[in-house]
Amino acid sequence: MTAMIETNADECNDESLKDNNLVGKKMHVVFIENEKSLKDQELFDDERGRVSEEDNDSCYQEDVDQLGTFADGNNASPAEIKLKIKKSLLEFRCKVEDAILGNYLLGEPSSKLSPGELGLAREQLRDITLWGVPLLPSKAHEGTDIVLRKFLKAKDFKINDAFDMLQKTMIWRSENNIDGIIDEDLDFENAGFLKGADREGRPVCYQVRGVFRDKLVYKNTFGTQQKRDRFFRWGIQIMEKAIKKLRFREGGVDSIVLIYDLRNTPAQGMKDLHSISRKTIILFQNYYPELVHKSIVVYAPFWFFTSQVIFSKLMSQSNIKRFVFARPQNTTQTLLKNIGPEHLPVQYGGLLREDDEEFSPSDWVGEIKIRANTVSRVEFPILEPGVTITWDVTVVGWDVSYKEEFIPDDEGSYTILLQNQNRVYDSTRNSFYISEPGRIVITIANGTFNKKKVFYRSKSRTTLPMFILYPDT
């Protein structure tokens, strides 16, 4: 089988397309069973020699890892795969460029348009953007290749399939006014929110389903088709808000993490919610390719796993692999593998609190591990009096004995017990005014047979005691 790739500098007038001297050349690739012959062997050897030097180019390396094989399933070297990816991107650039300049990216223009209207439509199409990034390759925007590569990757670098997906995405966005959806009043903040980032800086979007356990709330949200459509549109809106936080550039964060919280979600009586949730996931797959880095389902009840067997048939294999399921007892542990404790909300076992005036995600967080049936201590020494110290502590899985006390340095002073509980199940915060040098000592006894992780942080600030602020008169 013989294939020829021909690039034309006149049709694809973009300096960035001239990478690797591909523009203006004809390249013949011949596949004979397990052998591959390149007439342009000099270019191929050059690419192969540079693969080891460019392994730190994560955007290409991830694509190489995903593609794995090509050429009718034959195993290929990383150099061959990387070359295929670059050639696919080059062809895709040219196809998109032609579609925009030819005024057919959004479909063939109406025959009813006048020549003047056609010219205006063509000029407007030149400025078309997706997720805030210009799509016209000749504009040489740093994010264009990143966006185009997402469509290629979603379709295993099949250029025609990727273009079809891009075209359908742009038509869908145009017909449904997606670019203006952020300004719409679609407030379901109790059902979902954006909060924090994962360990790689990706925005995290939480979808909370337990709120609909209340029958009145459920009826007010899904009681009519208009209400159901509004909730469905809200799901798109929150995705668009998350995309606003992305940076489509080399080395930038260009995907998000979705958390589906199914705590207290009943199996029966929520047909409309489950239907809209499935439609939303499929919509994300079709119109937001490679934008969801991972979907983590927490507090997943047993019935959910059964329903997923049927639903998974509607999803691509690459998207199925992005789903992570956590049973209730493993929720915090699973989330902390992906999200640092400073970015994980307290309701999920982290340290992040709403409108926190004491701490920010940039504050240092310490970590200790407590072996089974052992006792560990965390100490916050205070050398100067006249300060108030505040601290956060969370234990993954909790089920421990927990005690807080202030121990003065002066042996003649009394130890002050601040808190003593046999069992603690939530992230805890406390503060104490220091009137003399000493230390806050937190004692955690792990009486279980499992190792525990503890995350903690503290901050002190100079304060005046109340008797100075309000002296007796």
C-alpha cells in the first residue's frame, strides 16, 4: 500500500507549518507487511535521532504513549509514532485552514446569501475561536496546535474523523450559543462547583448528586421539560467556566478533573437526573475531546456499578479508562492521590474551607504516617508570647483517638487540655492564644490495624488579649 502526503505552502500559508521541512515536499510512505520504507529517509532519520532529545516534550510524549501502534497494528518505534503524529497535525492544520478560508467549517453557506453577505461571513470565520483560542493556523497562535491535537488524539490521529468532530463541535456551539452560556443565569451551586486544583494544577469540578434526595428540590429541578433543559445547560455552563481557567500553551494546564459525588443518592426515583447525567457525559466526549483528564466517582453505591456496565457501551475506550471509582470507605484516599490536601474540600477529608481567612492553598502542609497500633505526635513550638496560633489537622480515614494540649516551657505552669476525643471523623481546626512560651502538642493514637496518613498545618499571628482591649472601668 502506498500513501502520498503533499503539502502546499500556498494553501497552508503558515510559518509554523514549515516545521521539520515538511511544507512544500512530497513524501511517499510505503507499507509492506512489517516493513516501512521512506523515500524521504533523511527526514525520517532526523526525526528518529531527535526523539531522545525531545522526550521532555510532554505534549508529544503523551500522544506517543496513547497511539502506541499504527500501520495496520504493527508495532512501531517511538520515532515512527512521533513522526506520524507530526504529519497528522500538519495535514490537519491545512484541512482546517482550507475549511476556514473556504468558508465551510460551519457547513456550506446558504445559497440565499448575497455576495456581500458571503464576504462578511468569510471574514468573520477567519476570526473564529474555540475555548478562547483562534482556530486559523496561519494566525500562529500558540494554543491552536494544542486544541487541534486534542481532536486528533480523540480520533486516534485519523485526520478526516478529527475534522468531522471539530466541524460538528463548532456547528453545535454556534446553534446553541455556547460562547454566551457563561453569562446566563443558571444557578445550581448546591449541585456543583469549581474548587481547587489537582496535583498538576488542573481545575477540579465537583458534581454533587445527594442534594436531589430531597423530593421537593428534585421536583423543582426536573419537574418540567423546560427545567430539565435548564439543568442540562447548566452542566455545560460549569464546564465552560472550568475551561476559562485553562491555559492552552506548551506546558500549560489544558484539561480538568471531574468529581461525581454520589453520596446519599438513591437508586430509585431519579430517572431524569440519571438520564441528564449520561447525556452530559456523552456530550463532553463528543464536543470537549481530551478536556477531561480524569473523572472520579466517589461514594459510589453498589447499584451504580451495575448501571455503568450498560452505559459504558456508549463511551469510547479512552474515556472509559479515565473513570476512577471509589467506594465510600476509600473516597478520601482516592481523592488525595490526585488532589493535594490543601486543595481538597474539608467535606472530602481535605483542608480546604469555604472563604478561608486563615489559610490559603499556598501555605505549607506537613505529612506524617502513623503505623498500626502506634501513637504519634505533632508539635507546634511557640517561642514568643502574645500570639494566637491556628492549626488544621486531618487524618485519612480517621477512626483514631485525638488529643490537643498546650504544654508551657515553664515546668511550674500547668498543661492546658484543649480537646480530647476518642474518635474523630472530620477535619479539625482549632486556635489558642499563647500567653507564655510553650508548644501545642497533638497526640493521635491509631488503634486500628491499618496505617494512617495525617496532614497538618499551622499559622500564628500577633494579637492582643481581650482584657487589654476591654479593660474594666
